[in-house]
Amino acid sequence: MKQDNEEKRSLRAAIISLGSKSSEMLAEAMKNHFKEVDMIDLRNIEVNLSKQLEVLYNGEVLLKYDCIYIKGPYKYAQLLNSLASSLWDKAYLPILPKAYISAHDKIYTQIDIQQNNIPMPTTYLTATIAAARKILKKVNYPIIMKFPQGTQGKGVMYADSFASASSILDALDTLKQPFLIQEYIETSGVDIRAIVVGEKVVAGMKRTAEIGEKRANIHAGGMGDAFMPDAHTRKVAVKAAKAIGAEVCAVDILEDVKGPTVIEINISPGLQGITETTEIDVSDKIAKFLHDKAKEHRQKKTKNEAKEIMKDINMAEGQGIITQLDLRGNRILLPELVTKISGLDENQEVVLSLKKGQVTIKKF
């Protein structure tokens, strides 16, 4: 227990975000597990993309941390990716650099999900409006049409017929943006949000859309009820998180007649709604996980550094070592490296050969 407390006091963490309420909640929880937790404003971050990737905060080199949790909306995706890439080998990060691109773009998310054989709605991406119209003529209605970027249900449109879909298509044509055409799964406006932390779903809730609304998102007026998905659904959620490259995220799922179907993955989920709904301290569960992984990362890093030292020692065998003598009174104290290379210990007898300016030590 004492050693655990010492390790806790020695670990330092940072949350790089826009300072949302969820980030504040997590920072408070992390203070119970880390020696120090810094809140860093993403807007004051710079990444030097010259010969050596360097992260600056307010013009100064970012301090060293054992754990760095990076969060931010889709408009910062490129910066988040560069930031994570720069820091990946320096600290534990719960989200892979690539996830900041793929998770913030529904096209890439769909590709990652599909390539990992995770159930998802039938989805189409077209190059032209003419091609989109051909798809609209053959799909079963209703359908969903949505922009690749966007969170909290924004940019999602519902069409119950070819006529309404064509009208939406005309509007989308003026915006000159790519969009997805997706199968609509009837769930009476209900979906499941699962919070994945590592290999587990630590909290879940069912979200029900307002009357007349198809989006169940809390930000769109949906209501949440505590709900822990069954084992199969939890397994699908964890698999989806791994597919995107996130150890901490929210996975949104529809309960289809064929089974759970993943519709979205959020790598910067809000924590207030699900904490209040489930009465589970989600922040603390995330904080404890981050601490354990940071501790594991530090131990691995220390082990690798020790290997490098031993490699240097092996290279030094048979070679001269240039150093200064450590004199304790009239006695010479040899460097620790000499003991490691020679393999001699205090229980062995040795022969000392002495000359002016030279000492030779050999095992007797």
C-alpha cells in the first residue's frame, strides 16, 4: 500500500482540452490518483513540425507527464492528431493519433467499423448528386442523410420518402459537401450509449428522443435512463472502441432485430449526463484506469532505459572508461559501472597490481 501511494504521488498527468465541464470533472477525479494534474488549453498549444516534433504551450516546451489525455471537437482534428503523434512515445495516451482523424469523420469511422466486422447500418457515400439520386431510387425508406463531421446529432437529416430525400439532396447540393446516405433502423427513437474504458463498459444508458424528434442525443432534447447493455452488446462496444483506436470513448448503439448495431463513436464524450443518469462515478473509473496505464507505461519505459544502459555496459567491456576519481579521504571509490562490467563482488578475493599512475584489479 505504501509503495502504491508513493507511485501515485510520483505520477503526473495533463488534460489537453477546451476546458469543458467534463474535462473539469475528470481532472478533479484524477487528483485522487495522480500527484499532479494540469489543465492545458488546447487553443494555446503549438506543434513544431520541423526536424523533431515539439509541443509548445504558451510558447514554452510542454512539461513532461506520465499520462496525457487529449480531447477536442472535430474542427481541431488535425491539431489533435499532430499533438498525439508528437507525444505518443513520451507518455501514456489513451487514444491513438489516427483516432483523432477517423473518429471525427463518419466516413472513416464507418470504414474502421466495417473492416473489423462490427455490425453497422448499410451506408453509402457517393461522388456526385446524380449518383446519389440513383441510390435514393433503390433504397428502402425511411433513410438517414448526414454530414461526415458533426457531433451531438448535428448534421443528421431524416427522409421518409424519395420526395423528401430529393428535397434534402437539392439543399445539400448547394453546400458542396460530402454526405452519407444510411439505412434507418427503427427503434422508436431509442439508442444506447456505452462508456468504454479499456476492456470494459463502465456505464450505459438508454436515450429516448423527444416526440417528433429522431435523434436521441441528450443535446437534442433526448432523455436518458440508466441501462447496462447485455454481455454481447458490451463486447461489440469494446470491439468498436478498439477498431477506432480508443481506450476511453463512448459508443452509440441501436438495438436492431438482428442485434446491436454501432452508429457512432465519440472520443470526447460528455460525462455529466451519464453520471447523473446512472449515478456511477464515471470520471473516477476513467481516472483510475489512466493511472494504472500510466504506471504500467512508466515501468515499461524504465525497463527499456535499463536495457539501454546494459547495452552501453556490454559495449564498454574491454574498453577504457574515461572518468574522474571519487576520493573519500585517502581511498579511491570506483564508479558503479566498473562493478557492473567486472562482475566482482565483496565476497571475492582480488589481486591488486600497483604502479605509479596505474591500478589493476584481477580476480584471485
